[in-house]
Amino acid sequence: MTSLRKLAYAAALAVCGLGAAGLSAEAQVKSPTLDAVKKRGELNCGVDTGIPGFAFQDSTGKWKGLDVAYCRAIAAAVLGDAEKVKYVGVTTKVRFTVLQSGEIDVLIRDSTLTFTRDTQLNLSPIAVNFYAGQAFMVKKSLKVASAKELNGATICMLTGATLELNIADYGAANGIKINSLLFDKPEEAFAAAEAGRCDGYSDDSGSVAAARSTMKTPDDWVILPEIISKEPLGIFAREGDEKWGDILKWTHMILLTAEEMGVTKANADQIKASKPVDPFMQRLLGLDEDFSKQLGLDGAWSYRIIKAVGNYGEIYDEYFGPKALGLPRGTNNLWTKGGLQYALPLR
């Protein structure tokens, strides 16, 4: 290539670069899902049909739980109102089909992020909002201290999940046979265990703690020490809408960052009024108007998330803490406290 041709080529590249840079941030944001949610004025959020801790309805019919809080946080960020959510209870068996069909905008249903679900189901695993592993709960009357002693036992569990395969692998590795009794909904499996149709219940550790809390006499049940799988539970979106995935991912990061920086639902206004000089705090509390225009959202979106649901630690404590299910945070603690929850930097 001659020198003149090189110069012409470089000039063309520069013009192209300037053209792209000249586009407004809003013009570069293209998200069919975001557009549909804004036009509808409501977020369609897929959650569990009813399980303490993750997603359940209280005596007044109000939806609550960790996953529900994430639905509310997304609505606060995108629509400016955490109440603008339609909760769609989906079973384990149909949850991914419902997301693929477009009936829901996001699936936050204590679902494990796996290789197959990423590569074969045309779904995007966004973020892990709860680290767990498959566990067992059995009646104390069985006098069983280890899952390795469950040879011949029948365990209730949900159909359409990886639970049965995990148990089969565990049984084969330990030379035992554990039978399964499958159900579509958690409440059906809980009731069957309570009625004695099976010897126990198996699910991710958070759901097992939830199951124990629903028993008439929780102290009659024991959670065995073995964790037989990795179950990183989290957020799923449809593939092909990267910008929507970015909004979901950064909603999770805002919840973690708020906890890292000590910002809560109660003190957010006070810290904001003090006009902090820390750029990260300014972005977190909506004081940087240019922050996240690339998401197609206004600068206050992150502040609204915190005011709507608090930080990650507040949500966990409300639904899994000592006054709820009594499940220690463990791997769900912040990385600064020995856990796995680690927020990406806001820059």
C-alpha cells in the first residue's frame, strides 16, 4: 500500500470513528425489551409460584422475597416505580419456555445458571443473585446424619430441574440408590413430605431452608450437612437483547455496591444531601446525570433502586436472615467478608 493510500485509509477510519462518536448515547441504545416495557408501563417478571425466601405472597396477596425485590428494583430503574410489576408465577417445568415465548421480560426464579441453559436454550444468564448447592432435608425420626445413609429412601423434589440428575450422580458415586417423587410446584412437594409420602425433600439450600420453615413442626426436620452440587441461582433474559441484559446486570451490581459502600434505604437521602465528592457515590446516588446514559436510563436510576428495595444485604436479611429463615449468608456474603458477591466497578 502506497503512503498516499495509507493516509486515505487512515482518514476514512477516522471519519467513521467520529461518526460513531457523534451519535448520542440514547441513539446508540437499542433494546426491544426495554422499549416494550416502557410502552406497556409494566415489567412482566417471572418468579416462583410460591416459596419462602425467594418469591411468595403474604396474607394480603402482596408478593415478597429476594427475587421479587429484584423485580421491583428493575421496575424502579426502568419505569421509575417499583410497583409497576406484573408477577408471573411459573413452574420449574415451563419457566424457560415462558421466557423464550416473550410472555415475561425477565426470569428471576431461583434458577441455576448452567452451560446448557446458556448455549442450547437461547437464554442469557445475567448474574448470580444467590449462591447455593443442592441439599437434603429429612425427618429426624429417620435418625440419619448423612446423605450417604439415604440408601432406599424416597425424596420429594421438583420436576424439570437438575435435582434428579444430581441425586442419581451422587448415588452412583457413593454406591447407594435414592428414589425420587416429583412435583410441579414447591408447595405440592412440601405437602407431600409433611404427609409422609416421602422421607425428605431436596432442592437448592435456600429452598430447603424454605421447605423446613413451612413444616408444622420445623424442629422435627433436619438439614443434612452434604451439599452435592453447585447451584448459582440468578437472572435470565432472552438472547439477542444485549442492552436489556446490561440493565439487569447493573441492577444487581448497584445492590451489591450499595452494601459495599454502606448505603441503605434509610440513609440514602442523607448521604445524597451531603453532596459526596466520591465519584462512585455520586453515580450510585444519581448525582451524576451522565451516568448510564448508555443504558438508556436517566442518572437517578440507581438511586431509585436503593430507595425502593435497599441494598443486597438488607434484602437478604429480610428474607433469609435470623428473623426469617435463619440461613447464614455464607457464600452470599460480600467478597470483603469472605463471600462470593463481588460488584463490578461503577466506572
